[in-house]
Amino acid sequence: MFLRAGTYYFVRANKWTNLGKDYGRALIQYAGIVGERVQVTTVRDAISHYLESSAKRLKPSTLEGYRNSAANLCKVFGEMALGDVEPSHVYRYLVERGDVQANRDKALLSVTYTHARRIGAFKGDDPAKGLQYRNAEKPRRRYVTDEEFAALVAASPPKLSAVLRVTFLAGLRIGDALALRMDDLTDEGIAYQQGKAGARLVVEWTPELREAVDDAKRAFRRFGRVHLFEGRQTRTKPAGPYTVSGLRANFRRALAKAGLPHMTLHDLRRKAGSDVEGDHAIKLLGHADAKVTKRHYRARAERVKPVR
């Protein structure tokens, strides 16, 4: 198996077979061709095998986050044998990075060791499990102003503009927004079930929300489509929900074009929770615990009246 220009190939008799850019998937395809069992010995092998075997059951946003963590982990631990990684190594990694992303990376490392034991590639202890250390995670307080949001929408192409407006107005998580189906659009409003909390909500129609949805229908026009935001069919993949990675790439381009300071797609959900009253925010965001709303989604100072 050879790596050329970022793509893995199987070469036999001067015939180059494209195995793709993902290392784990390439390994599995290679094993299928030569009839050999995939060897999982290093941390890189185990991470790739876990991501490949779990890709269909993980949420797209989770998978993307894991892939980002995989890139970070493989720079440090990738070529180490599974049995050579010790808790002290993981602790040093957390301390030296010192950020929230390191906590996410540690979580992937832990599930990777669980997977390695499950497939019989490792029999020792998980070096990340039981490590009583996490980098402090402070609630993000970035508030997107009305002026910033208007500038972002103006700099966005029609498809991205529609996604941003519907996401903000309905207070949706990005995963829930991209999962919206055409039959979720009812006479009463957008009826959907949250993917994370499982709450069933109906976001009632307002003229602005209906206009945003109508614009989405026009921008993502495709006969017989299932999802409101649906990517086109290509030679390599069927039509399906607009991907998180594609959305984020377009979002970064629009952000740069608008000349705005750093923000994330999730900041729009915080803006939604900050632009309405407290009880309204809790119901709109579908939180069972009001403390979550107050801690993470109320970025503006509360307005209060004086004593007299």
C-alpha cells in the first residue's frame, strides 16, 4: 500500500487501486484485497479502525469532532504501540495543551482503547481511564450581535443564508437543523425531535421563520428531496442531508468575506437563547434543566428594574 498526494493506493502489477484518503478505510480495503486480517498494533491503527467501524452509528458532528481529535492524537501518540502509552503520557498531553480540546482528545483515546480490547488487539489497561484530571472548561460567552448576524447572512450564498436563518430563528443545534425533513414542516410549525436530548418540539411559525424556510426550499430545490437542507447526489454518494463539514467550510468563507471576528455555528444557538426572555429560551432550546440555559446560553446581561 502506497501513499501518494494524500491518497492511499494498492499497487499490484503496475495497477494502482485507489483506497481513498482515510487511513482506516484504506487498511480495511487493503485487507479485503489481499485477504489478510488488519493488524492493529499502534495508536494510529486503533483510532483508524475505531472510526471506520463506528462511522455509520456515530452522529456526523461526533464523527467530525473525533476526526479532529484523531489528527491531534496521532501527531503525539500515532506511532506508539498500544501497550507503550502510560497514564503519565496522557497527563502530560493534557497539561501541555491546556485547553478544552485536549479533554475531547482524551475522550477519543479512551474509547479507542475500549474498542481495541473489544476486537482483541489489546489486553492491558486504558491509560486514559481513571485519570483524575481535566482542563478547566469555562462557558463560552460569545454573543453574536444583530449587526454581525446581518453582515454574515449578507456575505453568505443563498443555501448557507437559509441554513443560518432557520437555525437561529428556531434555536436549533446544527445537527438537528441539517436533519430536518420536509415532513417536519407542519401547519403549526417545525415539528422535530432533538437528537441530543430527545425532546419533541414544535417551533411555531412566524412570518420571518416561514420566509427563511421558503427561501431554503428554493435554494435547495430538488424534486423528491427528503430533507429541507439536502446535498446533491454525486457519482460517489447518494443525495442526503447537507453535511456538517461542508456547512462549516462555507461558514468560514462567509465569515472571512464579512470581515467578522471569530464565531462558531453553535454561537447562533446561544444568540437565540439570549435574544428572548428566560422562560422562552428554556422552552425554545428544549432544555430539561434551566441551569444549562442560564450557564451556557444567556450571553447578554439580564435587564432589571431599579428598586424605585
